[in-house]
Amino acid sequence: CNSQDRTTTTFISIVRCSKTFAVPMASQIFTHARRIALGGTSGLAGFAAYKSQTDPVHLFWDLDHTLLCSITPIPTNFNDQNVGSNHNNQTSKCPVSPSNLVSLLPKPPELRHFDQIDDDFPYDAQTLSPNVRTYFRPGAQMALDLCSYFAIVHVYTAAQETYTTNILNELDPERKLFATRVIHRDDFPQIVREGKDLRVGTDNMQRAILFDDRLNNFQPQNYENGVAVHPFNSNRVVKCNSWGPYFDEVREMSRLVGIGLLSSVHFSGDV
């Protein structure tokens, strides 16, 4: 066995081990993030807990392309599409070709998803077969759970009530996160034309933030109180079968949690 063969064998052994530990490692990343944000009773976490009781910040979450992406018609073999594949570099001195290295690496966890009927689109009223598949953004559930410890969280969506209810049955089945703090277009149809007025949910604009991927939804507050979110669209859903794009989505959710946490403890009281 020459040195090149030994290098190849060693690399393959490492990759096989990574398959065993990759998913638990991702889970530990979320756990450590929670400990950092909320683990202490003093300092930033303690002050955030105090503010959540005395002067809580209100975080309004958009649904589509912020926390999730719904696709119609329902895709087939969606996660198997070859997007952004790596081409073999024939000049590489690596003992295993790059294309083979990629195939040996473990894949990210499959995106959490469910099928539903979205009555904004045609569907079979007799069979009631689902016409939409909804994918949750990596880290979205954890982000909501974290924010609920130091803020009052709301749903603010331009979608209809039936669709919103389907989403909440998955995200918050016991209604512990949002309770009745859900705003949709059936109750406030002006959302579609005029954007999202946060005064519908709170009268304190100094303690209100809207997370949304559409900038025109910030218009009622003169484009203040809004944080633009990188859209989680169908292209990004497909790319999540690779670790880089998958962690990009987790990083985006972490960014929003960080903004919410820092806003909750801002000494001026004005987000």
C-alpha cells in the first residue's frame, strides 16, 4: 500500500465517521445557541428575561419566504435535483476526485415539510388531495422557540385564514407561541395593498419589529421597525440538500434571533 492509498483510506474513514456525527453535531449547534442566548440568570440573558416581563418587545413574523416556502404543484423527487453540483477538477492532486468526495459526505437533515390544501390555488374538491407542499426554513422552529422566551411573538401574514391555520397547526399546534396573536388578510384585507401596520398588534412602536422578506410591507411605519429577511424561495429549498446553503438558512434565522434579543435589551427602549 503506497502513501497515496493510505491517504485515501484515511480520508474515507474520516468521512464514514462524519456520517455518524453530522446530524448530532447540527443538533448541538442549536443547543449551544440556546444556552448562549438564554442560559444565564445574569447579564444579557437575565436582563432580557426582566424586560420580557416589564417592557417586552413585540416580534412580528411573516410566514411565506421568511419562515417557510410553499410550492405548488407538489414537487416530485424535489430533494434529488442536482443543483450546483461540483465538477471534477482533473488537475487536482487530491487522491480522491472532488466529485467522489462530495458523494461521500453526509447530507443535511431532510427539510421538515407537510402537504396541505391552499385554496388560493385550484384543488380537487372531491378527493381533497393536497395541492401544496410547505417546507420550513432550517432553524425556523428553534428561532421562534428562542424568541418566545424574551419577546411577544406574532404572526403577520398576507395569506388567508385557512392557509395560516394549516401552518400554525404544524408550527404551534398547542398555540403556546402565538396564542391569538395572529394577523391575516381575512381580518385585515388592507395588508395586501397597504403593507403591514404593526399598530394592529401593539400601540407601542418603540417596542415592535417586523421580520419580512418584502420591503413594501414596511410602508405603514415609513419603512422603520422592519428587518428585511433573505427570501427563502424554492431555489433555496432545493439547495438545502448541501451543507453550505443549509447553514446559510440557519445563519439567517440566528441573525433574526440576535436582532430580536438585542432589541429587547436596548437601553434606550426604542428598537
